[in-house]
Amino acid sequence: MTRSTTDEAAVPPLPSPKERRRLREAKSLSEEEVAAAVGVTRATVRSWETGRTSPRGRKRALYAKLIAPEPAAKPPAVKPPAVKPSAVKPPAATPEAAVPDAAVPEPADLPVAPPVPEAPPAAPPADAPPAPDPAPDSDTRSGAEAPDERRVSPAEAFDELYARTAPGLVRQTYLLTGRRALARESVERAFELAWQRWPEVAVDRDPAGWVRAAAYEYAMSPWHRLRRTHRQPDAPPTEPGKRALFDALLDLPPAYRRTLLLYDGVGLDLPETAAETEASTPAAAGRLMTARAAVAERLPELADAAPAEQSALLHDRIGGLARAEHVPVPRPARAVRTGSENKARLWTRAAVAGVALLIAVTGLTLHTAPTHYEPPISPPERVGGVPPRGGPQKLTAQDLKLQKSLSEQLAHGPERLVPRLE
């Protein structure tokens, strides 16, 4: 359907960030190709697809036109002879559908048996605009073109990610901490967390990066200093060159060490390194240069090298150091998944038990609480200016004792005079 000049000049609204990435991948375009076509960097394209920013002006029009879905193509007027029976579409889908079946020549290479009666797709009305393809990737994967493709279960996808990234990630974490047991524990803990949040990790742009960030965060936690087994690093390598690099890495501050390992060890670019370390790009660049200078003081061959050669040498030296060290092999993926499920089940039961205990304590408090208000008794206070009581005072214990003794004993001396009445 032809569009007017005004419609061509207007910029269509952009789809959601997830839909932008899906449309780009449906056209088999990489981030670098989109960035080169629009005139931006790869990090900018990634920020558009994650929803952090959105294109504007001319770049918005170019980006929208670049990822716009292909309009539904009209069926060809004359179909060439099909190589496969499944590729032959019914005559009803073509404009020549009104021609009788007898007038359509049957190719000679087709079998004699009648073709499979596929349901012809409903042709859109003439006045309706062609609907865009909603999901080219999903239609291609789940349609008739790939009937034998088996759907991968979440457990199989997790096991594949674990088998591909866990051994190398343990070696990287060892260089970050200098402790073999802590490196293995950090990687297993990161994969347990990834299995608990697998719906989120499975759709992430870089699942391996998600797990790596979780492992690094756990390994660099300062609370490990309180554990006796992780207070001191393991024995350094015996080879002098590798030992110098190992000591130089451990002497760096944790943030600088992590930046150096991600950029020169793993091979991330500067924006990705800054994003994973939660720092700005200039800050990550400053940490990288400082870390390189500190390592170059320990390694003379890096001092006179150019920045590009220095990065390549560091990459080779860090990779050789990680491969030479004998780090413990992580547990099987099935054991990690089982441990993650057991921990999640344990925490769930603990939460339920805590809520039940809170309810019981609240009920007991309500049952034993007083039903009316009782004002508190004020404490006694000494007051002055009160006159003494008049009349005979109350006898004390000593007075009562004296009175009793006087009444029981006989009086000695002259007898008392008793008045008489005369």
C-alpha cells in the first residue's frame, strides 16, 4: 500500500525496548551495524534497547526506519516450480486463484500422490492495510520451517550456561580474591541465585555477565574477613613472573582490581566495564590507567610498552596465570540447582515459621492483656507544713510492753490511797 509524502516524513512511534531488540535480531542486525547506520556508539544502541534512553530527532527517524518490521509481502503472481512439496502454496493464495485447477500445470518432479491439503492463509481484504509481521523470529523457530527443533527446558539452558562459563569464572574469581575456596563458593552461590531468578536471567542480554557480576559482588564482600578460612589468601604461585603479577593484583584496591580484570582479563570494552562496576566511564578509565601503572611497576616488560601492546600483554599474562593455577572444579550443575532449590525451600519454611510465631505471640499478648485501664499509683513524696495530730498518740510497741509489765508486777512501797466515799 502506497503512503503519502506526509506519512513518509512522519516518524512512527517507537516500540517498547524489548520489542526494539527483537526487531533488530529479527533482521539479523548486530548492535555495531545499527550504531554505524544511525551514527551513534554501540553503548547508545544498547541503552535504547534497555529503556534507559530514547533516540530523538533525525536519529529517531533513522532508527525507527531501520528496525521497522517488513510489510507483509504480496504473494507472487507466478509461482516457480517448487523443489519441496511443503514449499508449494495453494493456488487460492495467489491472485490467479480464480483459474481452475486443471489449468495449473503440475511440475514434473512432484510425486503422483495428491499434495498435503494445507489450509490456505486468509487473504486480507482489499481495503485493509497489510498487517506487519508480529514476530518473525518466533514464527521462524516454531513454524513449519523447523518442525524438528526441540524446545529447550529451563534446566537444560541453565546446565549449558553453567558448563560453558563456570570453570572460567572460578579462575577469574580466584585472581580477584586470591582464595581458591572462596572463588568456588562465590561462583556456586552466583549460579544458585541465577537459578532462583532464572526467568529474569534467561531473558537478560548477557546471562554470563549477570552471573559474573553476582559472583564478583559476593567474592568482594567485606564480611568474609570475619571468617577464619578466608582471612588470609592462599599461597602465591612459585614461578617468579606469575608471582609478581599475582602480588601486584592483590595489592590493588578491590575496585581497581576488578576493573583491570574485566577490561584486560575478560576483554570487556570500557562502557561495559563501567556499567558492571557501577561507575561512570571516565571513572572506570581512571581506575584502569592507575591499575595498569601499578602493575607495570612490578612487571618491567609492561613499563615500556604502548597502551595497546600493554593491554594485549596483560590479557595474555592474566589468562596464563588463571590457566596455570589449579583451582577447584565447581560442583555439577544438577547439584547447584538442587542446592538452590533446597535453600529457597529452607528460607520459605523459615519465613512461614517466623510469621506463625509472630501470629502466636500476638494472640497470646491479646489474650493476656488487661481489658480496662488502671491508672498507676503515684510514688510517695515528703511534704511539709502539716500541723501535728492532736490528742493522745498511738502507743508504740515499746509503750505497750511497758504497760504490760507494769500491770503484771506488784507495786513496792507505800500502798496507794484509795479515795472513799463518806
